[in-house]
Amino acid sequence: MDMEGHAMVFDSTTTTPLYSLSWTPTSTAAYAGTCVFLALLAVSFRCLITLSALLSRRALDAALNRRYITVAGSSPREKSQPHAEGEDAALLTHRGVDEEVRVVRARKPPVLPWRWSTDVPRALLVAAIATVGYFLMLGVMTYNVGYFVSVVVGIFVGDLAVGRFGVSYEH
């Protein structure tokens, strides 16, 4: 029981407030709209998690491919973008193909250096994921069956839609 003597049990009333007293459904349609909002919020939560995994994978791939070596006895030249995987190991520079420079892929993940372009967006994305997650938690903590089911269905639909993109099959 909470401090007011209200038992903490699930109920199915359609007038349960969500986030504030001003968001209290007054009709069945308003309650359904609130449930749809929670389901869409849960789908966006799953999409944000997948986006985070994709961006982390992209940053790691960039770090693993950011290795250049120069063939012994050659003169240093300005280097640009690494080659695409599966192509010859020569590097394309503004002067053409540089046969004396090779791109080497690291065998295991390095400790990535701190970068503005990677770490700030990742931190903002994690903050957004936490915020949406806490809003979903508050919806579930109303102990309203419809709100709870909406969150679970939204997470299911979100994972069904984008979950496969966030999975890594590499070891």
C-alpha cells in the first residue's frame, strides 16, 4: 500500500492520469488515444536503441579501418579516404592511386579515442533513450492495464520493425 492507503494493484479504469492531472482521459476515445501515444512512444524507444547500436557499429568500423601504413622506402604522401572492403589495398588520394600506402584493418576493437563527432551525439542519444525509457516507466507505474499493455505492445512492434538492424553477428 502507498502512503494514501491505495493498494498498488493493476486496474482497468479509463480515467487514469498520465504524467500529470491535466492529462486525464475523460472518455473512452481519449483513453484509447493515450494508449496509442504510449505504444508509439515505446516504438520510438526501440528505434532509438537500434539507432544507438547502428551508430556505435559505424564508429567502431570507422576506427578499425582508420589505419594506414606506408610501404618501406616510399615517400610520404597525403592520404585521404580508405578503400572499400574487397578492393585492392591501394589508397586513392587527390593525386590518384597511391600504390605505396595500404589500409590495414585492426583485428580486435581498440579503445576508441574521444571525438566530438562521435561522443557528443552518442551521449545525446543515450540521454534521449533514458528520457523516453523513464516516461514509459512512469506510464507503467500508473498500474493501468491498458497503459501497461500499450507499452509492451509498442516495444514488441518496435523490435519487430527495427530490432534486426541493431543486432551484430560478429564475434
